[in-house]
Amino acid sequence: MTHETDAPTPVPDRRLAAALAAPTATHALVFLIFGLVTVFWQEPTLTVITVMLTAYLLAYGAASFFTSRALLREGDDQNSQVFTSIAGIQAGAGVLVLLLPRGEFWLTLVVCVALGLTGVLKMLAGMRTKGHNPAARDWQLEGAIITIFAAALPVVSEIGDKAIMGTAGAGALIAGVFVMIGALTLRSAGKGV
């Protein structure tokens, strides 16, 4: 006779945790590398900021696409589509940052909208799947952090180039630390699969 309380942890959660560990670590590395570069680059020009933010958005988009493919392999078509959309927005914003006229206004507008929108989408994906997805809390936390710092960008853009870079970098560093902890947790939860 088996009781419901004696039931083992469902295997799909462990499989999903194992599948999402590497994409989550990739997100963390993108955040941490970008954040650390912004800390050590003391006098960024608008051109440097443009190139850095383009690289950041393209790398962030690639990490989101990596997550999308992992979700698709695990049969989570709905979240795979969400992450494909997130990747498209991030990559598109990266290209727009390069193509639009040089200026703090356009740079701030594109980065703010792209990070804010994808942060909200990630938070919603986390909230929707929190009962069965081992990465749901990480998505919620990452989405909240990125959205908050995206909202701060227009406020600090009046201060200058360094403030734009510093705000985006600070958000990336904070998100990177939490997401790396999440990646290690997912890796541990997925062991033995």
C-alpha cells in the first residue's frame, strides 16, 4: 500500500532541471561578464557604450534562444515559444542600437524597452509555471531585477554615458549572481538524470 506522501519527486522535474542548468549558467555568465566589464571600464564613450550594449543584448538573446531550445527538447512548447520571442526582442534591440542614430536618447529608449519587456515576459513565464518548473523562481527573480534596472535607465540617462553603462551593468551583476546560484541549484537538482 503506497501513500501519496511517500511518492518520489516526479522525474520530469529532475529532467527539466538538468536540461535548464546549462542555459541558466549561460545567462549568468552573460550577466556577469557584461557587469564586470562595466565596472572596470572607467571612461566609456557613447561609441563604447553602444558596442557594449549591442554585444550584451545579442549575447542575452543567444542565451534566451539556448533556453528556448532546451525547453523544446523537454516538450515545453509554450515556454519555448516565449523564450524564442524573448530572444528575438533582445537580438533585434541589439541590432537597432547599432542602426539608430547615435545618441543617448535612442540608446536608452531601445535598451529600456527591450530589457523591460523581456524582463516582464520572463517574470510572467516564471509565475505561470511556478508549480512544476524548477527554474520558475529564477525566471521571476531575473525578470524583476532586469525590469527594475531597465526602468531606472531613463532616469539616469540625463547624468551621462557612465550612468547608463553603470546602471545596465549593476542590474546585470545583481541578476548574474542570483542566476548563477539558480544554475547551480538546477544542476544539483538534475543530478542522476
